Amino acid sequence: MKFEELLTKVRGIAQNADASNTDFLAVQVNITGKDSGVFYVEVKDHNISVEPYEYNDRNCAVTMNMTDFNKLIDGKLDPVVAFTIGKLKVDGDVGKALEFSKLLK
């Protein structure tokens, strides 16, 4: 999967996600490997934005390779397990990263 395809997939998931219980959340996602890239997911006033840029004032940054991130958003990889075994790295608030993973399921 190409980075642009992943971004489109995440935007589709975000359109259907329930952000009614989230006032603000900003997570930068760093995809590593062959088709690497950076994007952010922001929840502000219960609206979700997904943009292909870095986010400086984020709650956390999540770093994964493309394959594992796809498994995560498809529900085939538990975020806690991924974090524990080193497939998911979090820079910042780990609780916000967990909130982010639940939002995109």
C-alpha cells in the first residue's frame, strides 16, 4: 500500500468515527519503511481532521511501519500488544495514543 492510499483509508475511517466524547486530541502518525510518510489526526470540537503534515503541538506521536499500522486500524493488532512488543512507539502521552487507537477502530 502506498502512503497516499493509507491516508485515504484513514480519512474514510475518520469520517465514520464517533468523536462525540472527545473535545481535543492531536496525534501525529509517523509511518516508517519503504512507503514512509507523516500525517496527523486532530479531533477539535468533536470534528476529525486528517492531514499529511507534522503537528507540532500534538498530544503524542505514534511511529509504526505501514503493515503494522494497517493491522492496527483493521482491528487485527491490539495497540497494547503492539506497544509491549515494540511494534508501536509512542512519543508523548500514551493514554492519548490509546484513545486515538480506539477512535480509529
